[in-house]
Amino acid sequence: MTTDPMHPQDRLLFAEALIAFAGDARDLTVRQQRAWELADQLLTDADIPKEALVMQVDEEWSGPLD
């Protein structure tokens, strides 16, 4: 059994940043399209529907507590 070292909120942070970079999904460069694909994969891996992303993000998240 493997343990995922990335906290779910970190995955959401990456997805959020990729989506912000990618911008409008109707007019994309190749890099922007890839950013959307990566964000989609991160959300799929976290079992979070794209529509629920904003509801899942914890705006106070700053990393795991040691």
C-alpha cells in the first residue's frame, strides 16, 4: 500500500493555480490546454467534481501542521 504524501488541499491548490493560468477554456494555447488537462487529472485523482472545486477549497490552508 502506498501513501500519497500530498494533502488533498495541496492538490486543490495546484488545480486552482492551473485553472487560473489556463484561463478561458474557449480560446486556449497548447500550454493552457495542458494546464486544464492537469487540473482535471488532479481533481479526478482527488475524486472531486470540477463543479465542486470552489466548495472544497479551504481558503485558510497553509500546509499541514507539524
